[in-house]
Amino acid sequence: MKKLLFIPFLFLLSGCSLKLQHELTETRLALRQTEMQLAEVKLGQESKVVHILYFKLKEDISQEESDLFLDYLKQLGELPYVRSFKLGKPADVPDPRSRKDYDIAMEMQFTNIAELNAYQQDSTHLAIRALTIPMVGAPPVVYDFVVMD
């Protein structure tokens, strides 16, 4: 008789065990997703960030205005957040994939995303941005990426 009472108890216990195993599996998956998200955030905070912009100047811009535009951009390279700064025009290369529909490219490197964000809010950056907006024919194309060392 005691053996017969023990059998339903095993079924009940196995049902609880399956439910607990399912909950444990779901918790492990949620934990793994959280760990991956944390790793992405950490990567962005600790890794170098490159900020690239492509500018198309207005068609009717004078040479003097174009030179002034370049002078403004060069000032951005002197901001304390900027670790590396490059400014250039399209290269005359025979590769048909090479884009030539932009007049100026600018590349900046930052120690991390926090510095890029600080740069974005910097008063000098905002002032230069306001001064250069009337000189461009369209909003610049922006590409930011985290450097994979």
C-alpha cells in the first residue's frame, strides 16, 4: 500500500521537476541575453569609435566659402575629445565603386562612445555646425563604428 502512495508522489514530483527545468532553461536564456547586451555596452564604452562624415557642398558655393568650410572643419580636429582627425577630398582612382558624389570627407577617432557623445554636445562643435549648414547642399552622410582590435 505504501508503494502505491509513492507512485503518485513521483508523478507529482516529476511534473514539478519538468516545470522547474523549463523555468531554469528560460532563466539561463534570459541571463545569456543580458550578458550579451552588457558586453555590447561595455564594448562601446571601452573601444575606440570612428566618426565619418561625407559632405556635399552647395553647387553655387564660391572658392572662398569652400576654403572657409574647410577651415571650420579643421577647428573640430582641435577639440579635446578628438584623438585623430583626417580631412580629404575624393581620390582620382579608377575603381568604379569609389564614390565621388561627395566633395569632402572627414574622419575623427574618439577613445570611446562617451567622448563622441561629449563632442556632439560641445559648444564649439555646435557653433561650427551652425556656421557650415548653409554651405552644404544636403545633410552629411554619417557613419560611426566601434573599432574591433
